[in-house]
Amino acid sequence: MMFGGLRRVALAARPRRFSTATDQLNAQGYVLLKSVLPPSSLAQGVPPSFEESAQKTWEGAGFDYGIGDYEGGSVERATVQTGSEKQTQVYDVAAGSPAHQVVQPHAENAYLQKMPHFAAFGCLRPADEGGAMTLTDLVAAQNLLSESLRNKLFNLGVTYIRRMGDDKESPNWPFSTKTWQKRFGTESWEDAQQQVLQDEFYGQKAELAWEADTKTAALRWTVAGTARRPLATGGLGEAIVATSILGHHELNDIVGDASYTGGEKPWPAPKHCTWGNGTEITAEELKQMDGAYEDPSITKHVLLGAGDVVVVDNFRWAHGRVPYNGKREHVALFSVKVNRGVDAE
């Protein structure tokens, strides 16, 4: 109740903040809200003003979205409590990426048929050193790619592969993708395959296949390499490149575990991606994308202080994070997922 009281006072006292914020969100695609949250911690619970300030900002920009979930995500993210002791769709961002590792720029859920239009990130406690968010302009990054690479992204799409272990055949599978039985909540292979076929986030051409040589299950699905931003006036914007290639390709150390990026490789990569026609994405193409999406001339660094919130248009900016030292408590939420506006070929 304490947080609820603070929330009402804070929002009622600053009506112009959100009017200005919504203008900024429409104009530049992201907005930083300073000192929106009262003091808190993950242990105490996230103030409800986090959800309310984020939703109020995108609603003011003309989008009547509820708060969505992380279903279909590539890592398991635990929800956290709010100050009202209600379990919510607010997530601890620490899942999946250790502090020493760079989180490469990505549009949230760009590997799915549906993506959240907006993402919001709140700071309860900044790191002792480092930990700034990075925001990369998706259109500017696309323009830095070669014409041949842009053609592939626009015309071929991307096939994502997520491998899982088996409770009996490969019980020591070490990665966060888990076993297929745990992932789908069933012991029936046929039931798991049906779940994949019926999942709108993967699409009708998705498949779950058994890889006998490694005793793993491979989930494969193909999505467009581009997305079209919903407009407040209705309709869609121009198609722009939006993928999760950098965070899914097996040549990248995407889970802070080098056991599949070098050495003896005792297991196949838990994640990988290819072009939609099955051909491999080359190391040179990865290098080109990495250079474009981390180009300092189109990247902004946003260091959130305690109580700050940043709301980001997920169809205009890729977000990432630099390494950090010390304890860092950041949380995230997402608007409901919407169709990416471009179908896979």
C-alpha cells in the first residue's frame, strides 16, 4: 500500500511529464523518465508505478496496449513481486547474461512471429561500475549493411534453431533451453510436436525434430528478417531489418558458456540460426552485422539511476548492455506482442 500511495502522488503531481514523454516517444522512439520509482529493491518488490508509468507513456503515444509476457523467450525470466504483493509480468533482466558479458543489441523477441511494440526498463539499483544500456537505431544500422546482406535479410528470412536435451537420453544437458519434456510440460513426443504446430509465435511451418546423433530435440522455425512498425494512426510503417541473429548464432558466446563456441564441443549449440533457405550465415556476415549494430555513431548509452525508467519502441531501437561490476538490479516489462507485419517466405 505504501508504494500505491507514492505512485498516485507521483503521477498526479507530474501530468506534464507524461505529455512531454509521449511526444518524445513518438518523435525519437524512446524516452527516459527520471526518478519515477520510489526507493525499492527486488527483495522488497518492484513499485507498481513502474508498470503504470510505462503503460501510461505508450498509451499517451496512441497505443492502447496492455502489459504482455515473455512467452516464447529464449531464456527463462522469473517474474518479480510488486509492492502490492501481486505477481506481475515484470521480469528480472539479469537472466541469461552474466555481468562480464556484453548483451548484444537486439529487438526484443525479433526471432518470433510476434514482437512487443514497446519495452520498458527500470532501475532499482545501478551497478557499482558500468552496466549502461545501449540503444541502436535500427534504420541507421540497416543502412550500414551491404546491399547483398540487406537483400538476404529482406528476401530470405531467418530460421532459428533451439536445441533441448531429453530427460532420459541426455539428462546432463547443461543449457537453459532445458529438456523438451520440461519445455513443453509433457512426456509425449507427439504432444510436444502438436504444441509447436499450434504455437502462433513460431508459425505453421515450425517443427520439432529428434537429432539421434546428439540425443537432442531441435525446434526450428522461420520468421521474416524484417518488421513493420504499427502506427498510431493505423497501418504500418516501412519494413526494416529486425532480427536476433547476433544473439542466436552458434559462433557467438550467447549464454556465457564457451563450451560450444570452442574446444571439444561436448554438446551441440543450444541456439543457432541460418538463412531461411537453409544456407549458413557466414562469419563475415556476422562480423558485418556486429559492426553495424555496435557502431558508436548510431548507438546511445543510457545509464539509468535508481528510480529511472526508459521506454523504448522495439520496432525502432535495438537494446543491449555493457558489462558491469557489483550488484545491479534492473527490471523489464513489455507491451503485448503484435504481428511483426511481414510474413516469412
